[in-house]
Amino acid sequence: MIYHRFVPTVASIVSTLAERTRPEYAASWDPVGLQLGDPAAQADSVAVCHEVTEEVVSALEKEPVDLLVTYHPLLFEPVNRILAGRSPSARAFRLLAAGVNLMVSHTDFDAAPGGTADALASLIRLRDTVPFGANEAEGLPAIGRVGLFEATLGDLESRIAETLGSNGLRVSGDREASVERVAVVPGSGSGLIGEAATIADALVTGDVSHHRVVRALDLGLSIVDPGHIATERPGMAALVALVADAAGGRIVDLTDLDPETWT
């Protein structure tokens, strides 16, 4: 008797991941799910990346896979031309030319149990965490977490520097002040400053502008900003594990080809 090894399709992996991440609850602006390719194509080889950078595309042109799962979407805006060059649409052109299908899991993975928000909260050892940040009117899921910390802002700064690195780390507030509860939002979460101020003493997130820091201080909320990418990195290991489980075996981990834009 001849046994044939089961090879999943792109659609079957997308469906399996959707059972865990619930893409229907992603932010309304977020193009999660299959973004490029053929749902019926076989997906014998799968890779995961943080963002579809030039380095990621070059790596896949050398050693193509059937499906690439990315955290950051490649195409945020509608396009009417797909041409060679250097741009998101040009990277889409190169992926398609290499036969690589592309799936996105972004704010759905932020909000999912064990996803990016939980990974960040766990790394800085928050306790008794609960979700926050959902806004049905704005089509936003609970992409943040808030939990007990019970130390000073200076202690929080030290823990962030130890776990996420001190390069580019910014802190606003009194380092001697007691911090009982900390809110975290991976990526760019300064839009949740108002809500965070009602439930926490400090917010850890990236991309916080001057004017939003001023608002936070007016609300009595300290800010710790390690950078956009740094706050998402803890979740990438969780995404790799999730995709490996859905794909039924080993995958290619390209999350080390980091999309960091500041040096």
C-alpha cells in the first residue's frame, strides 16, 4: 500500500490560524488574512516574518517557500499598479514572481490569547493581566493588556531596558513614583492613552509623540516608549510557534530580519 503524505493548502493553514486569532475581530482598517496568492495552492513550506522587508524578499527569492505569514501587512493601501522597483507593491510583485503566497496576522494576533499583547505583558512580568483597548465604534479589538507591577517607574524602566534593550528607550514621568498597574500596547498604542490613564499608572508602547506625552502627563500617566518594533518583538516567537503548529511541522523563521528603521 502506498501512503501519501498530507500536504496542507494555503487555505487550510489560513483557516487553522483563524481559529486561534479570530481575524473577524481585527481592527477595521487592518488587511489581515490572505493578501497575495492562491488559496488552493499547496503549502508544503511556510515562513514567518515580522515585516516583508527587502531582506525578507531577497531571502525568499534565494530559497522560496509556498506561504509567508507576516505580522505587519505588506499592502495597507489599495494599489492600481504592481511594478518592479522598491516599494510595498514592488515587494508584492517579487513575492508573486517567486511563487510565494502571503498571509497577514496583525491586530487579530495582538488581541488573541497568547498573542503579541500577552507576550509583551509576560516579558515584563505583569501579574493578573486583563485585556483593554477594545472600541466597537472604531472597530478596534482589545490590543492591550493591563496588570499589576507594584514597583517604581524607575524599576519599570530597568526591566524594559533589560528585556527589550535600552537603545532608543524613552521615559516620561517621575522615576521615583510608585507604579501599581502597567498597561502595555504592542506597536503604536498612544491612541489608547486616555483609556490607559483610567486603569494604569504607566503605559508601555511605541511611537509616542511629544503632544501625546504631554496629554499623558496631564492625565497622571507615565510613558515608557522602547520603540514600535521593540514592543512587538516578544510576540514574534509566539507567532512562529503558532504558525508551526498550524502548518504541522518545521517552518522557516525570518523574524530575525528585523524591520527596525532607527539605528
